[in-house]
Amino acid sequence: PFFLRNARAALDVAADIDIKDATTGTSTRPGALLQLIDCRSIKVVTSEEGDDPLGGAFDLFWAIHLNLLINAGPTTAELNSIKAQARGVFHKIYDSKKGVPSSFTALCVRKRTRSK
């Protein structure tokens, strides 16, 4: 599967990254000690019971994107307007009865005590 190839590629890259110890000046490759045990793509639906089934999903969306907007320097009124518009679009895109489908990749890795 695609997600498994990406996880293995990421661990391969991590194995080649030198990390320099600021105290001793020596370099190590701690990523080389990571061994992939399992990798899964997990599909979930975010929703909640009550008057606003998409409320929790929108709150997560807003928390992820809020700092980007704040860095643009809007006034409080502008930020509130953006939030209201985003919530409206969010509710138009997603079906409140089905929730918001999403997926993530979960990795289980083990750290070997020494490299091969």
C-alpha cells in the first residue's frame, strides 16, 4: 500500500540523518535504530451527537488553521467574520448525518539498542 511505502521511505531517510551532539561534537544517526513493526491506514468519521453534529469537526478544523489566520493580522471583527463564513462552507460541504470522513496513518516502531 502507498502509505506503507511512505512510512518505510521516511524511516530510511531518518536512518541517514546525522544528529550532532552540541556538547561532544560527535554525530550519530539515531533514526537508524528505528525498526518498523506495523503501519496502518485508519479511516474515521468525526461527528458528535446533539444540535451541531459537525461542531467538533469544525472546532478541530478551526484550531488547526487559526494561527495561520492570526499571523495575517486580521481585526477581531474580521476574524469572527472569517470563522462564520468558514463554518457555513464547512456545513455545506459535509453531511451532518454522515460526519466528516478522514484518515490517518499510525506507525508502531521499536528502537533497537544498537544499530546493525
